[in-house]
Amino acid sequence: MTRANVIQLGFLVLGLGGLAYGLFSFAGLDNVSAGIAAQSLLVVVVLVWTGSYLIRVVSGKMTFMQQRRLYQQAYENLTTDELKARFDALSEQEQIALLQDLEGDKKVNQPPS
């Protein structure tokens, strides 16, 4: 969410409070009761909004986390494709030598059983 969106949302909540006050006054509540009802409505709206944010944080469905996941997946696909292209560009003897070298490294790095 950009700063402009946050400012717009703030003005929207402010306008919602004024509208609620007007509607409660029009419904027949006195000024004090209409103010309390409008404030209560805004508190409920803010609590629901904050709760939805916390749910998104806990579940990992925030915009930044989704963008990071997509970027990481795209990066992994790109590097995999690049490595595959480089491997395919090697001659058959170089491919076999590389695979044997990797197998040797795998055996060296394995813990003793």
C-alpha cells in the first residue's frame, strides 16, 4: 500500500465518521449519543481492519511476502534454465566428467554411516 493510499484511506475513515454522525443524528439521536455511536462504529471498523491485517501477517499472505516468493521462484527457474543450457552446451565427454566429479563430491560430503 502506498502512502497516497494510506492518506486516502485516512480521509475515507474520517468521512465515514462524519457520515455516521450525520446518519445517527438524522435517525433521531441527540448530538452526544450520535457522536458516541459514530465513534463506536469507527472503533469497530478499525479493530476489524487491524484484525484482518494480523491474520494476513500470520498466514503469510502479505503483498511483500507474495512478491518475494514469486521473485524467488522466478530466480530459481532462471538459474535452472541457465545451468541446463550450459550443461547441454558441453560435449558428451565433459558432461560425463562433470557428473562423475559431482558424484565424487557427493560421496566425500556424506557423513559416515
